[in-house]
Amino acid sequence: MLKKYINMSIFEKIIESLHLSFFFKTGNNKTTNQAAGRDVNNYMTIINKDAKGNQDLIVQKAQKLTANKNEISKANLKIVLGTYLRIVKSAEKPGTRVHLDFAVMNQTDRPAVLQGTYIKLDDGIVHFKKFYKSNSNGSREPDMSKGFPVIINSNGAEKLEIEYENIDQELIHKGRVDGEVFVLAEGDSLSSKTFSLPVDDAMIETLKQSQDSADNTGIPSIFLATIQI
């Protein structure tokens, strides 16, 4: 049961401080996965009726550029992925919600302006939702001070911590999930980086328990899934 992985001394403090920090442990790969979150309010965001349309435009523009492979090679931006794809489970939105940390390196002698990003998981699209920031205690919260466009100085680099979301589709499934993160920059340049996510029975079961916990408590949790690059 999920509850046996919860430090009850911390769990009791949730009533007062609404702070969550606990660990998941999968069976087959013997990997300890940490789930850490803040209170539900930290997952609230400013409602923008045009946000979905804007993200669709980013995808449409990127897909046109993808048709011309030369455009990606000319982007001169290099994406360096981190170790994990963090899978978020929460009661209000059971679709696909992930956090991804990565760096974008500008390999040109002029500033680069990033306009947007999205992730493709198999044939599904997971849109940019918001930036977040990591705290020293391992928790995460939205970073409302940051947004697109993002400017990277010439021959510089920028670390991005982003939450992506598809509220309609559950795109994490058993087997191998093929992923690709896309970053669109001004000048109609597009960069991407592929990765894969192996999903076994133990991970599926843990994600199910995580979803059940979120449904019962209203507190979101994050599962650290190791990606292959």
C-alpha cells in the first residue's frame, strides 16, 4: 500500500502546513523514487483563455519546421536533458502532467530568444503549462516570475524547469514510451532532443497508488522516472 511509504510524522504535519515530502520505492529495478510537492495551491495558475490556443500555435509552427529537417540542424541550440521525467499525479487533472528539467545551450555569437516548448510522448502532445522552481527542501512550486520569451546570451546556457500538461490523454503506459522535447526560437528555428521512458509493472502499480492517494487526499505527488537518452 502507498501509505507504508509515507513518513507519518511528516504526514501529520500536512494538516497544519499542507506540505508533502515522501518516497516511493519500486520493486523490480530497486530504484528509490522521491515524490515531493507543495500544497495544492502551488499548482494553481493564472487563468488565460488564450493560453491553449497559443500553445497550439507553437506546436503547429514547430510541426511545419519539423517537415524540413534542415531547419532543426540550423537552430544552433543544443538541448541537454536531465536524468528524470517527473510524473505528476493529482486529483483534479488525471491526464498526463510531467516536469522536465533541461538546459538549452546557445552556440551562436548572438542572443537567442526562445518562444515556446512542448513534449511529444509517442503520438501525443504535452503542452507547456508553466515554469516552476525547486526549493532547498526538495519541494517545487510555480515560478510566476518566469515565462516566455526566454533570452539566452550569446554562447550562453539557460536551465529550464517546466511543467507540461495534457489533460485529455494518459500517455504513460506499460512498455517503452518514446519522447521528444521541442524548443522553438525566434527566426523560425527549432531544436529537439529525443529520449525514451521504460515503464514496467512496478512503475504502473506505483503510479496507480500515487493517483489513488491524490484522489483521496487532494495532495499532488511526483514520481521520478528515469529516462534513457
